[in-house]
Amino acid sequence: MRRGLACIALLGLLAFVSTHGPLAGLSVVRVVPETKLKLTLLQRLLAQRQSLDIWKEPACVSCAVDIRLTPLESDDVTSALKEHGFKPTILIDDVQLLLDYQRNQLFKRRSAEFDYGQYHTLDEINDWILNKTNVYKSLTLLFNITKSYEGRMMTGLKISTPSQFTKPAFFIMGGIHAREWISPATAIYMFGQMLDRYKIDSDITKMVDMFDWYLLPITNPDGYAFTWTGDQNRLWRKTRSKHGLCYGVDPNRNWDIQWCETEGASKDPCSETYCGPSAFSEVEVKGVAAFLQGIKGLKGFIDVHSYSQLWMSPWGYTRNLSKDFQQQDAASAAATDALHKVYGTKYAHGSIANTIYIASGTSTDWAYGKIDVKYAFGVELRDTEKYGCLLPEDQIIPSGIETLQGLMALASYVKDN
């Protein structure tokens, strides 16, 4: 992590070089509501500005709220915040500058080998899946879910070891929000270790033998591919379907459970949290749901996101706790405790609505509420302090290592409970 912090220091030295680009002048500001009254006030202020790109929603007292601002928005929004007694600080002074530095690092070290310490394009990820199924033929199976809106095949990897009985299953998916690159990168690292270290590492071997493991690294392939088409698109979040004047639906508000019923989803097609014209309007979401329904003995589900360092269970649509919350939260605690022991990274845990914000139509709520997967979780990976959605590559492997430890602890808990 210290190397990551050094990157920001280097950005200052590069500032005079990179003053142009499609995102030049974009900044990310942070506000911390210090009282319940301030929290309510901030929620109202941001609700009046639906077009803002809010990276971290106002969820709780003393919890940071991060807002990306264009040069045209900056003065108006910061002035409004100050007028209401808030003290906005700069999280990222120039998004373009950070992108310039990260892009240079990304392409400077490209090689023919698949490097777990780098971010990869959709094609490279699909090639990795194909390679693993060729190398580990007795352990793996490539599966296809459906074609995306733009015609890309959604491809995943199953790891399964021989058993006399039908084993319980665990499904992990990443990349549902296109710009959250650390999500698929971390999931891919974990599954790579599960294969490469099987029969070498006793803990990994035990975990692999416990369950049938399914990985869908990119749940939103059109959106993810779009984030690789230029700096101006790097922060794209939604799918790429067309609705009115705007593109895309938030695929984590499109599931058929309390669809668009709360303030955590928007009916505005131009909003970052647009729930879509109907539940399961997005072919990607509908396809994943159908695939999940076909998995026998599905006991665990994780939808991997970034950022904020959170391990969360249902419900998202209400602050009321689920009937299984005690066991769900105990499982989250086991995972976050194991994760913390690696590098000291602190994760909070609890229900989605009480930990981050109210959100309806989410994958985690659907997995728990519609197909009875008791251990369904939404996980927000690193970080909390510096980079937001733009986590540097030097944090991929540390994120993968610590999250794998969390996953092993979670798997043990789920097996025993």
C-alpha cells in the first residue's frame, strides 16, 4: 500500500505535463456528515442533483461521501456544501492526471504472460479462462451464460474436484459495475491460486474440495469493454443498452426483488443508479439469474465490488434485518477477521442497508430472497482513502491475497453452518 501512496506523490511531479485530456479538471471531493441532521441534509442536497456521479453515497454519520465533479459542477456544488455547513476536501485533485499515470504504468509492463498484478482487457480475461480449462482439464469447466446486449459472450470458470456426492456450490461474480476493475482482478487472482496451488497448499486444497466453485469475472462485459476504449469512458459504471437519451442501466438495481421500490434506485435513465425500464430488462442480469437458478446445492454467493472495504449481507432494500442475519453476519465477521490478519486491512460488516446505503433490486438480495442462498454477500474491496474506483495495479495482488484468506474462512463457516 505504501507504494500506492507513492504514486500520488509522483503525480505532483507530473502535474505540469498532463493538463489536457477528456477528463482534465475532473475532481473527486469528500464530505463527512458529522451528525444525523447533517446526514439527512446531505442526502437531500444530493437527491436534488441527480446528474452527479456519487462514488460513495451518504450512508451513515461520520461516513465519508465521495463525489466526482466536472469543472462546471465544482464551484456550484462545493459552494452549496459550504453554505450548508459542510467542509469538502479534495480526494482526487485531477482525475485525468491519475488516469495518465496509471495508463502509462499499465501499458509499460504489458507482456504475453498473464500477469495477476495487472488489469486486463475482456479478451485477455476470456483467454485466461480458456487457458486454465486447458491446463487443468480434470479440475475445470468453461461455462457460457448468455450473450450481452452488444453480443459478447459471458464466460465463466467452474472448479470442481471428484466426489461421490453432489457438493454444495459457491458462486462468485465480479465486474457488475464496469469501472470497478479491482473486482474482476481480485476474483481472478483468487481462482488462479485455487488452481495453481491445489494439492500444494493444504488450506487451499481443503477449500477447493469443500465446494464446486463458479467464477463469472465480468458480469457487465459491454460496460467493462467500454471502460477500455479511452480515458473519457474509464469511469463508465452501467450496462450499454439504450434507454431514451441515455445509455445504460445499473445492473445492480435491475434484479427482480423490490425492483426500484426505494430511494436506492432511480427511474431516471440518465442516473448512475437507473433501475431500468423493468426488472431483468438487462439481458446480462436476466442471464445470470437463470444460470444461478440452475445450480444445484448453491450455498454461497458473492458479488464483488469496489470500493469502501465492506462485507455485507441482505437486506439492501430495507434496514430491517433478515431472519438469518446472525449467521450471515457471523460469516462476514469470520471473513473480515481472516482478511485483516494479512495486512491489517479493516473491513466493516453488516447488512447492506445499514452498512453502506439502501438499495433495491440488488443481486445479493435476489440470491437470498428469491433462490434461498442464505450466505449471499456483497463485498466492497479496497480502498477507503486515496483512489476510489481507480485503485493502482500494485494493490491487485495484496487485495487478492487478503480476500482469498477471507474467502477461505467464509467457506469453512458456511460448511459448518
